[in-house]
Amino acid sequence: MSSQGEAPKRPTVDAAEANLGRTVANLWQYMWPKDRPDLKFRVLLAIGALLLSKVATTLVPFAYKGVIDALNAATPDNTLVMGIAIPLVLVIAYGVGNIFDAGFQQLRDVLFASVGQNAVRKLALQTFEHMHRLSLRFHLSRRTGGLSRVIERGTKGIEAIVRFTMLNTAPTFVEFAIAAVIFIVFFGVSYLGVLVVTIWLYMWFTIAASNWRIAIRRDMNESDTDANGKAIDSLLNFETVKYFANEKMEATRFDASMAKYEKSAIRIWTSLGFLNFGQALIFYIGTVVIMVMGGIGVMNGQLTLGDFVLLNTFLMQIYRPLNFIGFVYREIRQGLTDIEEMFKLLDREPEVQDKPGAKALAITGPVIRFENVHFHYDADRPILKGVSFEVPAGKTIAVVGPSGAGKSTISRLLYRFYDVIEGKVTIDGQDLRDITQQSLRASIGMVPQDTVLFNDTIEYNIRYGRPDATQEEVRKAAELAQIGHFIDRLPKGYDTQVGERGLKLSGGEKQRVAIARTILKGPPILILDEATSALDSKTEEEIKSALDLVSANRTTLVIAHRLSTIVNADEIIVLRDGQIAERGNHIQLLQQAGLYANMWNRQREASEVEELVRRVANDPFVKRGAPAAE
């Protein structure tokens, strides 16, 4: 399945209105996979086992009838064969028939297990890949916990629908048809009429009550998604919760969502009790009517005692699949409700897509060029207003400016997380909209301000830059990023777990891991997006030397907050209100005595104060306590 370009064909289901037939049609590609002849063969075997099970189910009541009639006719004068052998054989046949029924049903489930699980896996993978194709804007507006819950419920719903529709619903109607023929042949049209009315009322009530319960199910799903989203959000921000001692507030928010879930869940179980009782009431009223008719038939001599037992046995056998049909319909409707949000996600088109026939990026320089770029996240608030500049091959260009000037937007446009509104961004003359996203991002290395690591080992996080790298290459990258010595001193070395989002490492350590990851990737283009702004001055100096190493001879774009990190840049671009206010190297911009010089002076004063505070704090004379001045 391609991870880019045109999205693969997928089911499009409006779960609120979908019927069973439409659902089966949309999911048929997963129940009968074209590329898996082994699974197709399993489907055929499962259907065969199911049909054999239905044959056994149909024959069992006749064996039971024969036993009753034989025992009822037995007298002390009967021969041994008539008195003992025939009933014994029929009892054995009854037991064998039930064993065959149960065995073939279990064989059916075993054979179909791989088919159902393959369908779940393919749809889960398709949803996972689709989530990665969706734009950054989408993910910034979604709660991770809620999104994972939607996918979890959706995959479970798919499994229920695939299993129940494929192996239970259609064969059950076949069983009804067989029962109808038997009722006409053995008991007459009047018995069949009562049976048909009973089944029709049963199905009508089941569908009506289940549809009523769907709204309740949706409310419960929304509450569940909201509660899970708040729980994950709170746990991801564990430290922030502790900083403000807001555990009680978080618990209150979570409990409010769970209270809504509790209310909906109680309504679900209450409505289920009403549904189950209504189904039983309808069926057993019909059963009583038919059994009364059968009892009268026995008393009139029209039916034998065995016929009466046969009638009762068939009614009980019909009730099992009929009750199961009710259960299946509830599960399918519930499954449709559960996958509703999942299908909405699958139907959502990515904001940024590759053009049909898009080619891979061809690197020659590389030279990056922004040409009269206009961009906004919201039409009422423009971010970039006609920005034009060039990053020559092998050179370092820095972009600075006040908060909200549009600095980080430039890196997002270069990564093509968004497309420009006007103008264009090119690499070696190739418009980013004309090349594949995969080839573009493979050519760019990023060291972000907020480095988030995977909850795995240090080696895994470094190797993420190039998964096929050797262990020696991973260690070399760590050494170049000046973190190799630190890793070697750890008890588990490169196998040390970094924790959720890398929280077991300090900010400087995480940043070095990110630098090592980028070194290992070895991209021709490098973006440093405020890579040291969250670090103290001492750590910044240590990280800066590693960044200088990784950016050497690479086309580098630096998004800077601390101006001390970009004094050696080939050119510095100063943004203000989405436009280029000044440009030049460090010396030239200081000489202009404009916005850059003002920012530089403020940061220098702040750094001097910070240095003075540090020296005072480390002065042993101050620590001992100097005498007060007179």
C-alpha cells in the first residue's frame, strides 16, 4: 500500500444510514482478499463446515422424534429389536448429530479466524497509514487519546461485522427456509403462518429497538472518547499537573466525562434488558400458540407424541438462530456505530497530497529559494506576506525575528506540512508541490526546539535517522553529537530506555540524541528550528559546537531565537510581521542599528545579568557570607 500519492480505494460508509447489504459490499474486499488465495480457501472450507453443521442441526430433531415414537410404542411383548435396539440407535444418532453440529460450528470458527483477523489487520494498517497522510493541521486539532480510542473501537467493530455477516446471517436464513419446508410438509400451512408472523414480529421489534439504542451508543462513544482523551492528555502533561498541584482539577474533569459515560452505559444496559425481554415475549407467545395447536393435534390423533416433540424441538432450534439474528443485528448496528468515526477519518482527504505523476526530488546543489511566498493558517490572520530569499548550496542562512513573525512557519513550508497560498518554494528549481513528499523529507534533516523521543532505547532513537545503519555508524553519530561518552557511562549504555517523550533524559541530552539522529541520516539540507532556545547558556555552548559540525558543508536554514548562535551565518534574515525587515550578516546588521541590533543588545544585556548571577552564586566568599557594608 502506498504511503503517498493518491489514497488507495477504501470503503466509504455512512454508518448512520448504512444497511447490512451495503456494509457487506464495502467490506467484501477484506472478507475475500484478492491477494490471499489461502484465505479464500479457508472461507470456502468454513462455509462447507457451516453447511454440514446445518444438516446435522436439521436431522437431530427427527432422531429425537423417532426415539419418542419408538419408546411410546414399546410394550413388554415387543421383540428385542423393536423394544430396545431401535430406540438405542436413535438415541445414539441424536447424540452424534449434536456432536457433529457442535464440531462443525467450532471448525467453522477456527477456519474463519485468520480471515477475520486479516481483515482487522488490513483496516487497522490502512487507518494508521491514513493518519500519517493527514496534515499537521489535522493532528494539531485532535486529541491523541480520543483518536486512538476511535481506531480501537473501529477495528473491533469491523471484526464483529465481518464475522457475523459472513458466517452467521445468511446461513441462518437458510435454516429458516428449511424449517418452513418441514413445517408445511409435516404440520401444515397454519403452523407455518403462526411461525412466520412470530418471526416477522420478532425481527421488526429487534430492528426498531436496536435503532433506538444507536443514539444511546453514540452518546456513550462520545463520552468514552472524551474521557480517554482527557486521561491521556493529563498523563502526557504529568509534570505540568504537579507544577500547579492540579490533580484534583484533572480528576474532576475526568470524572465529569466518566459520569456522562456512566449515564449512557446504564441506559445501554437498561435498553438491552427491554430489548431481550421483548424478544423473548414475542417468541414465547408464538411458541405457546404453536404448541397449543400441536397438543390439540395429538389429542385428535392427527399428530403423534413424537410429532409434538419434533415441533417443540424445531421451535427451540429456530429460537437459537432467531435470537442470534437479534444479537447479530445488535452487534452489526453497534459495530457500524463504533466504526462511524473511523470511516469518517478514512474519508477525510489529506490537505497536502502529491500530484499525480509527482517525481522524486533531484538534488544538485541544493539551493533553496522562497519566491514571493504568502501564507496564512487563518484567512483573517496572514503570517507571511511576500517573503523572498535564497539559501545557497552549502551555506547557512538564519531567520530571526520577534515571536509571531513567521519564523517556524518557514520550516513547516519547507517540509511541506502546508502548501503556500501564493508564490512558491523551490529546491534546485523544483517546486515542492511538484515532487513527492517522501523524497523531499528524506532530503531534509531537522533538529527542533522541542525534541520528543520515542519511548524506546537510546540506540533506537538515534537509529531512527537511518534504520538500516550499522551499530558502528550509530556509535560514530553519537560521538560526533558529543553524547557518546555520556551513553557509555550509563549502566545499560545504548539499551537505556529514554521514557515517555524522552523524559528520563535532560534537555541537553535529548537535543544531542536529536543531533546524532540527524547526523546518522546525513541529509543534504538541514533545518535548525530554535534548536537551543530551551537550553541554558552553558549547555547551549556545548550543543552549538555539535550543531556547527553537523551543518558543515550542508545547505542550512537556522530558525533562531538566541542570536548568539547565528553570528557566523552567511546571511541573517530579520522578519517582522511576516515580512523581511532587514537582511545581511551579523556585522552589517549591527551597523544598521535597526531591529536586529536592538534584539542583540537586549539579549546581550540579559546574558550579562545571567552570567553575573551565576558568578555570584558560585563565589565562595559570597557562600560563606560577607560582612555587610557600612
